[in-house]
Amino acid sequence: MAKKNTKAPVSKKAAKKPKTTKNFTDFVLTISDDEEGIPDLDIDGDEDDEKTIKDTVTENKKAKTKKIAAKANKKKTEVVKDEDGTSLNPDFIFSVEDEDVVEEFNGWDFTGHDSGKVRTLVDLDGIIRRKGGLGVVASTGAKDDSAEPIDENSVEEEEDLPIENEEEGNDDEELALDGFGMGANQVEDVAVEEEAEDDPIPAQPEPEISEQVEPEDIQEPEDTAEEVNRYFDQTKNQEVNKSVHVTFQSLSLSRPVLKGLATLGYTKPSPIQSSSIPIALLGKDIVAGAQTGSGKTAAYMIPIIERLLFKPSKISATRVVVLTPTRELAIQVNDVGKKISQFVNGIEFGLAVGGLNLRKQEQELRKRPDIVIATPGRFIDHIRNSPSFSVESVEILVIDEADRMLEDGFQEELKEILTLLPGKKQTMLFSATMNNSIKDLIQLSLHKPVRIMIDPPKQAVSGLVQEFVRLRKNLDMKPALLFDILTKVNPAQQHRIVVFIARKMDAHKLRIILGLLGLKVSELHGSLTQEQRLKSITDFKNLTVPILICTDLASRGLDIPKIEVVINYDMPKTYDIYLHRVGRTARAGREGRSITFVSESNQDRAIVREAMKGIATAKNRALGRNVEWESIEKIHQLIEEKAETIGDILSEEKEEKQFLRAEMEVRKGENILHHGEEIMSRPKRTWFQSEADKKKEKQKSEQQINSKKRKRLEAQKEAGGESMYKKTRDDRTSNQKKNSTRQPSKNLMKKKLGKVKSKK
Ligand SMILES: Nc1ncnc2c1ncn2[C@@H]1O[C@H](COP(=O)(O)OP(=O)(O)OP(=O)(O)O)[C@@H](O)[C@H]1O
């Protein structure tokens, strides 16, 4: 099937010409460093090309002149402020110099991906308004809080406090299921020394061995030299370590790609891009890790586009699959790819993402787009049920957020996908955090990958200031505390703030509480429809709503420009998730702030301890945040008084939902009446896993992970590891044991791996 070219004019000759890396490199070397904008690499003298390049250079010149004029007025200070006054770190590798081309980047596009269903949504803000909310923001009347440096030496050891049982509820699937139930855990009301209440110093306790503690807390051993040799290809190390590419031109990229990058304002490759692109262009398998916001998406997308460009296919075929754990991330990656390849001739993208219109996707996939960005469940669904969609030509597989994809809920699907894709392909794994399960995946489906680890593991990005608020007996005042902080750090409501919370229902309630106090807030979690989810992100991106309350659904990958502050209302379950969450700010060399509420639970304290360890070697800082509890108390009273109104809003919302559901049923009935024959004649879809299957899988993996952890603990004890920890499993309180309802699984892969090995 011939592909339509809807892209900007680029010479057909240039696109078809078999450009070897060698002669392309030769050509690039002749270009002076002083060339403006994108170099004219038109070697065939095509007029169309000339015009395009001239236009670009003129545009670039204009942009540059504007930029220089603006910059001329600025004093060269240590911290540079960009157009909206946000701080940029001038030393950062992404920083753009005066002579470079920059275009205003307004973030990725999440619009235009509707579910295809006509649905009216309940107008919650309307209900809140009717109940007297969303008016003038209530005032705490308190002065601004200050943050003070943490003196590590003054942190005394804490006694462990009992934790109540986790209440019933369903967290988002995207949460790692390790059974802590962080948000649900309540510290019992215990007597604490009076003067400690405003103590700005978060506790730094010794971590404690617990059956439910994630491997992060038990610390996965570093890869030994023997392991590195066994799993990874070491021959490319020199190339990886060199990281000499200070321009995209020296990476021998083709002109349309360079032009796409320039349009995005990318002038220099980030370290992960500089290291990964040459290796990926060789077709090697890769396992790559670099901090949040360091440009990993482009690090895999650029070589993918290059490879497709240099090896064009005569017939339409899906040759690349990118898997992501969330729909929003898939949509974003899709947009990154489209923007980078906007000047490339005829590369088509397709989405295979849950929650969006199935039929529309089927039609798209029928055309066999070159690159398909997918979430695992929907991808399998399409392979099984979409006629004409085939994955037999897939040559490249990228697993973004690879460690997450090996966790519960995705593991079985990933295994299935690996069996459906051709065995011979290039596989690239990317994430800001990696764990030992990756090794199982390497053995299962990678061929001696090259290991590219850019930053020291387990460190938050530099440019991030991490603040901690210690909560002792005041957990019920968290909503008031949140309100207080939100109004202080963002009095004019001009900045973007993300609030992470453990439970969907709590996120929803908080939105109502804050709405009643006058704050405009969006929510983002798995209980919303896909339209609501995308609307929340778009409103937040456009600053129509400056505060986004979300679950860990949004903790990984989401790249929304200029998020100033990330608030961890509930501590995440693992330090890795903490890193991903706080990584929503301070991206691409910017500065940012995180504010984390720390309860007395061992898990909360263990994560603070990990964060503090990371700070010792990074440029970033940790601060304890002072809280004036008197003013918080007043807000708390105000919220308490609104308890009945909150209940009324929830019931009204429920009624409206029921009404809408009834309407939908009527529409469904009408549809069947009118189009019954056609609907019934459609072939029945088959499913890889039913909900019941998924539940069973989860239970099985819970048992497996428990026994795995037990073995690991025993091994650590035998190796003298117990001295590292303050307490043993037996010392745990009975309440902690109760919190074992949800646990992760990471070793189902092993089973399959066993089979693979025995086959060998
Ligand atoms: N070479 C570059 N120059 C300037 N900006 C860049 C460059 N590469 C990427 N960026 C920008 O940096 C930001 C972060 O990139 P990206 O989302 O790919 O990070 P990431 O490493 O995947 O983060 P995470 O681990 O959170 O998923 C994006 O806004 C992107 O546009």
C-alpha cells in the first residue's frame, strides 16, 4: 500500500538515497561550527529542499534575533530566568546558547484522543459551586513557612510506632503493589514530646527488615563484574563512556531529523542521548538508565526514526513497537515521535492504547503504521482481534519504564507480547530506575545488550530541592496542611503543582475539600474515564487548573513543562516511586521543589533516609519545612465544619452519575435495536486475560514474592546482613503484619526463563 506523504517537502531523492553513516559523517564534517540553524545538507540540489532550508534559516534567524534581543537585556547571573520567570540551571547540558535556535515549547499534545463514546460527564465543579465553593480562596492568615536545612547529626533515632490496618479500597493498578498501603496506614495517636511537634527535621531511622518491604529497601546488590560480563556486551563500553557528542550533527543524523530536533529547541544531545544514539543506530540491544527528565524518550526515538529513514520499507509494515505502562505516557511518546519526525517523509505512527476508541485504532492499525506506541493489554487485544494488523515485521521493540513493566499486572502481558513478536529484533529497555528483574528479561529476550547507565543510581536530579514535613499526631490535619502549603507556595495560582496521593477516593475527596476552600483542582487516577483523564492533563498543562491531584498513574514519564512543585501528600511505597514522582519537576535542567509529608511509619522514614543518602553526592538539597500548626488547626476546623456539605456533594454526584448511566443504557438499547444485526455479525473478540485471570495471577505472584523475600532475608542474614538493620522480622508489630494485602511480584519471568534454559 502506498503511503501518503502529508509531511513538509523533503526531497524524495534524498530520502531514498542509501546514505551510509560514513559518507554522511564526511559531509557533516565539512560544515563550519558557525553555521546558523540547521546545516544545508542537500547533496542533490533539489529546489524544494533549498526552499525549505532557506525558509528555516530565515525563521531561525528571526527567532535568534528575537532571542538575542531579549537576552541582551538580561544580566548574566548565576541562575537564568526564562520567559515565565522559572529558573534554569545554566550549566545543564540542555541549556541553549544564544546562537542556537529555540522555539517556545508548549508541551506535548494530549488532545484529539477521544474515546469515541458520546458521554456527558458529571459537572463536579458545578455541584461544588452550588454548595458555596470555588469562590474566594480561604485565608489561613499565617505567615509564609520557611524551610530549614536538615542537620543530619541532630536526627535522633525513633521508636517504631504501631500502624493501623489498611482500610478497604482499590488503588490504581499503576501502583506497585507491595502491601504497605501508605496512604491508608494511620499512625496511632501517640504521645510525643511537645517541642518535637514543629521539628523541621525528618527522622532518619535505620531501615527495618520487613516482609512487605520492597527490594529497594532491602537494597538490591550492585551488579558484580561477573554478572556484568554475563549479561552485557562490554565491547562497546569505550564508545558509551566517551559521550563526546556535543552536537546532534556529530551523531550523523539526517537533515530532516536535525530539523525536527531544532524545531523542538533541542540543540545538544543530553548525556543519555549522546551515549545511546550511536549504539542504537548499530542495531544493538540496549539497557539504559538515566535520571528523570534527562531526555530518554528522544534517546530511543531519534535512532528509531533514523533507522526507518535509512532502511525504508517498500510495503507498509509495523516495524517498531514502543510499550509504555500508562495510556497518557503512550500518547506523549507518540507526540514526541511525531514532532521529531515531522520533516521526515512518510513515517506513520499508530496508537494502541486502552481507554481510547477501539474501532478508530483498528482502522489506524489496519494501515500498518511504521511505529506503534502501545500499552500492553490493548496491544495484545489488537494483535488477536484486529484484522490486517500484524507484528511479523517488527524489527525494534522499546520497553519504556522497563522496571515497571516487569511488575505485577504487566508481567504476564509482557511475556505474551514477547512470544507474539519475532524473535530476531532489536530490543531497548529504558527507565530512570532499574531493578534485578531486568536481568531475567535480558536472559529471556535480549542479545547481550549494551549497558548504558548515565547517573549514579537512586539519586534525585540536581536542581531539585527536597523538603520534608514531619507529621506526628496530626495526620487528620493533612488536608488543612495541604491547603496551607498550596496557598503559600502558589498564592497567585500561576504555577503548576502536582499532588501525589495513595488512594483514588482520597484524591476525589481532596478535590472537593479544596474546591470548597476556593482552589481549582483537577484529579487524575484510574477511576476516571479516559476523556476525564486527558482533560485533567490538558487543563493542567494549559494552567486552566493549576493543581493536579493524582495517584501513581502519573508518577512515571509524564512530561508537563514547568511543574514548580511536587507534593507527596502520601509517601509512595518505594524509593524508586519517590524518585519518579519528584522527577515530574526539575526536568531538563530546570529547578524544582518537592514537599513530602512524612509520617512516623518505618516505611516513610526509610524513604526519607534513602533520599538523604542521594543528597550527599548530588548538587541538590534537603530541607525540613516549618509548619505553623496553629493556623493549620484553624483551617482544619473550617474543613470539619464542611463535613456535611462534602457528604452532600458526594451524594449529589452519585445521583447524577446514576442518571447518566441510565441514559447510557437507554442509548445502548436503541443502538442494538437499530444496528443489532451488524453488531451481532462482528467476530467475537478474544481476550488474553480476563479480570478473574488477572486476580488469580496477582494472588499467585503475592505468594511467590513472599517466599522470594523470605529466602533473600535468610540469605542476607547468613551473609551477616542483619547487622545492617535495626530489627528483625520478629520485632515487627502485629499491625504491620496486617498490611500485607498487596504485594508485588517480580519473578514470574523466572518460570518462563527456567523453561527457556532447560530448552537450551
Ligand atoms: N536534547 C535536548 N535538548 C533540550 N531539551 C530536551 C532534549 N532532550 C529532551 N529534552 C526535553 O527534556 C524533557 C524531558 O525529556 P523526557 O520526557 O524524554 O525525559 P525522560 O528521561 O524520559 O524522563 P522520565 O524518566 O521522567 O520519563 C522534555 O521536555 C524534552 O522535550
